Amino acid sequence: MAFLKRLGWYLVGLSIGLIFLVFILKKKSGEEGLDFCYLPNCRVLKDMRSKLLIFSESLPEQYQDTLIIKSFLKDGNVDFGKSDTKSEPCKTYYISHEYKGQELELKAKNCEEKIIIENVYNNRDD
């Protein structure tokens, strides 16, 4: 009888754990989407997406579009070799991304409360 009692409690705990697991996995795959960012590229882009976006005056008008910039901050690749991650008060990041068949590179300053978009370069111009 003791075995059946222990088995019952085990199954209760297992079912509660499975319910929590289902809710967590649903949120991760759903529209709300929990982001589990462990790699540096993902963490930098996630941090930048959460801040106020400001366009520099030197930025060409064709790139002063939040949809273009948000595509960089969602799917871009941070070039840590070119970026200055130690500068104060704002860190400078170079983010490359293919947009409408063009390989573009974004230069952005990541400050504490805002992001300043400095410039967007065509990688073939370098």
C-alpha cells in the first residue's frame, strides 16, 4: 500500500511539472515569445531593441526608417572585432544584415537609455 501512495504522489508532482513545462514552451514559441539569449550577439541585439531609437543627422534619409533599423536589430550580426564595446558613455556597435538583396552595415551607439543610429553603409563600398 505504501508503494501505491508514493506512486500517486510521484504522478501528482510529475503532472504539475508537465503543466508548467507546457506553459513555458507555449510562451517561447508564441507571439509573446520568451527570448533565451545566451550568446553575445543575441544579448546585444535584445538590449538594443528595448531602448529608444534616435536617428543621427548624418544618417541618409533613405535609411531613416524604423522598419529597416528594426530588421537590423532583430536579425543582424554584430561584428565585435570592429565594435568598440569599452567606450564610455555609449558603446559603438557595427551590425551587418542583408536587406532586400544588399549587404548593409549599421553603425550604432548603444547608450544607457537610447540607441543613436549613426550611419548605414553598403558593405561593397568599403
